[in-house]
Amino acid sequence: MFKPKFQTLIKVEQFTSDEDVCLGSQLIQIVNVLKEILKPHFWYGANLFSFDEFRGKNKQNSFNTFYIGDDNELIKIASNVEQFLSGVLFAVDEQCISQKIDHLSIDTEDEQYREVDMKDVLLEIRLFDTSFFSIFSEKYDIIEKLSKKFKTNIVKKNQIS
């Protein structure tokens, strides 16, 4: 996790027609909102596990980060997954030098600050234990727009444990 200033949790009650959370279709809803908010970016993932066999560009499902691609690539992956068990996703400014992120080892429960220049990371999504999507960013406007869309609360930096 980088040192975020803001966080929001998207739980099952924010998805009106679903009884479960961390569904691939829900991630697609989130990405569709984000692609209208974020400046040009690419996605990286780590520790992505699902009930279905994950068929992204990295089939190892390792804790090491791997490049996913643009929003369409992430949507394609999510459309082939019914429910994610866990995972970490980063939206990274397209100008980012990927070597900074490619070698990170990340777990969904990893609360350690990473030794990487995170100014290029626009936000981090944690799909946690089929319980919620936790979204972190240094930019209030990103979290605010997500919060309005999904009717969630915003937690400020000094309140994040």
C-alpha cells in the first residue's frame, strides 16, 4: 500500500442487484466509472485469485505485480471471472516507468509502505476476501466521484489505520 490520503469502501449494499461482492461484473462497474475520471493510465495487478481460473496475462497468480494493460484489458479479465477471492490492482499514470512496479511483491493484507515512487499510482483497489472493494488514492476528486457514484463514505488519511 502506498501512503494514501483518502479511502472508500464499496460493499455489497452499494450494488443493488447483487448478494455477493468482489464480482467481476462489479469490478467492471468500478472501472467504467474510473475510466471517465482518471487521466491516461494502465493497470497492474498482484495476488489476483478467483473462484474461476484467472486467465490474465500472468497465469501464475503470484504475489509479484504484473502488467495488465488498459481499461479494456482489465474489463476483459473481469468479464471472465465470476467472483474474485482477493487481489490488488493499481491504476498507474501512463508515463510511469514500469520497472518501479514490476518487481513489487504484494499481498492483499500487506500494509507495508512500498519503496517505490508512488506519485505515478493514481489509485489502488484491494479486492478483499470477497467482502469489499477498498479503494485508496492521494487525490480527493477521484475518491469523491467514486463515493458519489456508489454512495459510500470517504475516509481521510489521518483516519486510515
